Amino acid sequence: IEKLMREPKPGRRWQTPANFSLGSMGGFHTHDELMQELDAMRALYPQLISEKAPISDSLLSIEGRPVYFLRISSQPDIRQDDKPRVLYTALTHAREPASMQQMLFQMWYLLENYGIDAEITYLIENLEMYFVPLVNPDGYIYNQQISPNGGGMHRKNRRMTSSSPHLAGVDLNRNFGYMWGYDNSGSSPLPTSNTYRGEAPFSEPETRMLKYFAEDYNFSLALNNHTYSDLLIYPWGYANLLTPDSLIFIQYASLMTRENNYVYGTCYETLNYFANGGSDER
């Protein structure tokens, strides 16, 4: 592993999956197009991917929408408790549709290369991979409404924290429980701020859904996709500290960035600011 970490590997040109397509909103899928895409995956590969299903039977978003997940594995319609589980999420921040679009690329690539690529075949047969491509449906649909051709910059969910609809909402990536509200620089107590953390940890239904989902499935690893920059960020975010198992994160990050040359580190190391209540350390 140490040798692999020291030697950068030239990036490959990954073949675009045959079924991958761009959407009608500046190249990104609208909410309805995303739902159709997920249904198409199931229709074409029922032996590898589950039907989309709500991650909660009792909770909906602020505006009453479900948050969906799908499972890719060799037996997608059953829960296999003898296999490790990995969670992938996207569009926690509504203005980051590329996080969802790249996830669709990833999912199609896995499905189309099962039985062809040995590494992908191994992963599907030995893991359960869970995908939540749209954590923040209300915020995303709001951006569709205000910028139907793409480019909507609303970040938060749609809790009415302000009389101005553009300033309203809670930053879901400051609303998770660990070190929530640790200070006012890593998140904001002001309801109009883009990093407003909400009234309490897990005050928002979207973060509570993910909390219960993670507790139920006991994921071994999670990758939360954002699109601010070419970075791979690991905990801690709330302070300039490393976790007790930081060497594992560093080894993973080194291997995962060998081809794309992303910068990796903690939030402070990569972005020069702190973030408390974030999903990476929920």
C-alpha cells in the first residue's frame, strides 16, 4: 500500500456508459428525469439493482417528498447481512447537480460492466452498494423552478426560515449530530445564512432520514458527493484535528486520488475553513 501511495498512476480514459445521458436542465437531469433514469436502470438490470424505494417509511421532506435509495448487488432485492455495505449520497446541497450526474455515470458503469470487468464483478458480488442520488429534493426542485435552464444557486432545504424564499432553508450539511453547533464559524446560527445549521441537530427530516437509514444498515463506509472543487475530504471538519483512525482515511484517500489527482485532507486542510454538523462525521 505504501508503494501505491507514493507512485501516482496516470489517469485512464473511462468509457462513457452506453446508457448514460445528459439532462434537459443545462445538461443535468431534472427531478422527473432522474426518477425515469432510476426506473430505467431497474428495467434493464433487475438482477443487479433494486427498485427505487423511500429510505424512510414515515418521514418526508419539508414539502412532502420521499428521499429514494437503490441497492446494487448480486442479489439486489434482498438484504444480505453477511456482506459489508457502502453508502453513496449526492445533492445534499441543491446547487450541486454534478454530484448526482456523476453518480448516475458511476451506477450505469457498474451495471454495464458486471461480468466484463473483474474488479466491478468482484465488488458487486461481495458488497452491497447503496445510492441516494437526491438527498435534498425540495431545494433541487426549487432551483428547477427559478432556473429551468440550469444554474440555480439555492443551497439549502426549503424550511421557511425567512420571508425571502431565496434566503430560506437549513443547510443540511450543517444539521447532522456530531459536534452540531460547535461554534459559529463552522456553521451559522442565522436563519438567512447559507450555512444555517437549524434549531437543533437532526431538526430536518432529510437528515433524520439519513440518520435512521445509516443506523439501520450499519454502513462500513460512506462517500458523500459534493461539487465545490477537486477535493476528497475526510473528518474531522469541526476543528483542525485528525480522527483516531486517520491513517486509514489517509490511505484510502491516497489510493482514491491516484488517477484524478484530487487534493485530500480534512476540511480545514483542503478548504481553509471549518464545518460542524456535517454529513462526513454524522
